[in-house]
Amino acid sequence: MDRSLWQVKQYKAFLTERRKLLSEAANRFLEELLINPSVSVDYPTELHQKATRVIGEEEDTLQTLISWSSTHGLPKPELNVEIRDPKMRQS
């Protein structure tokens, strides 16, 4: 995926591209199931987490969202955690 789409201002374009990539991956998987129904799926067994911090206006927006979700009976999210793909090489 184009890394320039990983910026907040590119969020809608990111979602469009993500939808396209997920659709293509799902279709490939389903086609493979039709050809070979005994396909095994290699799911990741661990997630790598890195502490992160939201500050400024985004923090206010996040707190508003958390308040709204808790008043609607949704569980409180775990904050300041980034889940990373172990195959991606980033520091």
C-alpha cells in the first residue's frame, strides 16, 4: 500500500485503497478454496505492540469518542498501544 495514504489527511483515500486490497485478498482466498478446499491458513500467533501517544486536538477528539462509546455500553478501549505487523520492518 502507498505509504503516503498513511497520513490523517489521506484517510478517505486510505479507506478506498484498503477496501480494494481486502476485496482482492478475500477473492483470491475464496477462489483458492474452490480449487483446493483443504487450504491451510497461516494466522499470526502473536502481535507486536509499541506504546504510542496521542496529543493535542486528536487527544480531545479521542476522549470525546471514548465518552460517547462508554455511554452507549461499549467497552473502554486500551489506549496508547499500536499493533504492528511483525513482517513490517520499522523501528
